[in-house]
Amino acid sequence: AIIGLHAIRLLSDTLGWIVLIPKENRPRLAAGFWMHWIGESVSNLLPAARVGGDILTARLAVLRGVPGIIAAASTLVDVTTCVFTKIIFTLAGFLLLFAATGKMNLLWIGSVAELIAVLAVGGFYLVQKAGIFKWCAALASRMAKSSNWQGLVDNGEALDNAVRESYAQRMQVAACGFFSMISWMIGAAEVWIALNALGVRAGILHGFILESASQGIRGALFLVPGALGVQEGGYLLIGNLLGIPGDISIALSVVLRVRELVCGLPGLIVWSIVEGRHLWKKTPAEQKSIQGLQSDLKNPDRSSSKPIVWQRN
């Protein structure tokens, strides 16, 4: 049940991403689903931090024919929107946790953390709108003192424009936020189902509080690969406040880790197949070179009849 529910969550994440891609470049839903699935698998199981999976998703989109600038811009806007909805989700969880425990210090800690997160995301949004990529490329060009970086500057400006155009599509951005919030809610339902499977009579609000608070902790420590130890510590801390025994909190984390393995390992295998096919796929120039070599091997007299000219140094 948890795996099936997670597939629906992944579908919601996919919809939130591809809605940001223009229709003429938008991949099919099935293609977007497996791209997002592979990206999530890398984020969860490989030491690439959370952003590694997002970068890979954009790369897979490029391999499927989406222009690189559009793939990068849609991914940036998607990540920014997801972080914003996570802040709302986490804040709601802290408010419910305060209501359940009555501990004022939790409300203060949560409020300060959320304020810092809002300022960080707001700042990231503003620098995207201001044209951070062209600025960074121009700075690198000036530091290198070379005109060879002009292409990078032009690409940076094109990416800035694509990001601005994505944010200008307000309905698409709103749809992305809607699907992201649905995804967070499904994650809370996963935790609730897991708790009941472990024999804990918990309501859906317990699942909501555990998932939202733990997501807030994971977001603060996003550089930890796979959130190893972070997820477990978060469930222990929040579970203790809700009166959930420590062994149940650890078991809950193990159940969700098993789900990550069951869903993620096939994703890594599919990724290796996709990259392998791309690696072995020859470009037209490579194919022509190979055909010429094969022709020379079949006709050694013709290939050896050409005189060899030696030049003195």
C-alpha cells in the first residue's frame, strides 16, 4: 500500500514539473514519470545530496529532446516552488505539534526556522529574477580575462530569460505549487499507514505532524546524502513529543527506508541502462569514421596505396 501510494506521490511530483515546460517541448507524462523516478532514486540512494537528483532529471529531459535551457529553467522553478510549499507544509506541522503538546518553545523554534527559510527562498527567487546566471558567467569571464567565455555569458543570459518566462506563467507555477502540496500530503498519508501497520493507533494528524516536522529537519540538513541519520533522528524527536515509543519511531524510519530501496534500486538500474545506451549511441561523424575504417580494412590495397609523406621538423 505504501509503495502504491508513493507511486501516486511521484506522479504528482511529475505533473508539477512538466506543467512548467512549454507544450511544444513538454515530454509525455510516462517519460516525465520515469525521469522523476530516476532523479528521486539518485537523491535517496546515492551520496549526491538532494539537488543531485534534480540535476539528473533535467539531464534526462535533455536526452529526450527538451532544450537544455528550458529543462534547466523548469527544474529551477520547480525546485523553488517545492521548497516554498514545503515551508507552508512544515509550518502547519509545527502549529499542530504545538497544539498537541502545548510547548511554547516549539512554536518559537518553528517560527524562527520558518522565517529563516522564507528569507532564504525569497532571496533565491529574487536573484533568479535579477539574472544571477549571466552575472556569474560575466564574473567568471572577467576573472579569466578572456573573451572565450562569451558563449557562457550568452547561455547564462538565455537561462535567466527562460527562468523569468517560467515565473511569468502564473497559472503553471500555481499548478506546480498545487501538485507539490498534494505530494506532501500523500507523504503524510504514507507515514500514517506505516504507523498503523506497526500497531500504533494513530490518526492522520500524527502522520501529518511527523512527516512535516521531519521534512523540515531534512530540509535544514539537505546536504546530508540520503538524509542518513537525519530522518531517524527527526522521527525519534517528534515521536517522543507525541508519545510514540522510540522503537516504533525507529521501525517507522526503517519501513520508509525499505520503501526507498524497493522503489529506488530499480530506478538506478534503469538509469544505468539509459546512460549506457546514450554512451554507445554513435554520432553521425563517429559512424562515418567507423564506416571508413571498416572500408579500409576490407580493401587494404586501397588504403595502403596512398603515399606517406614525411616532414622534417
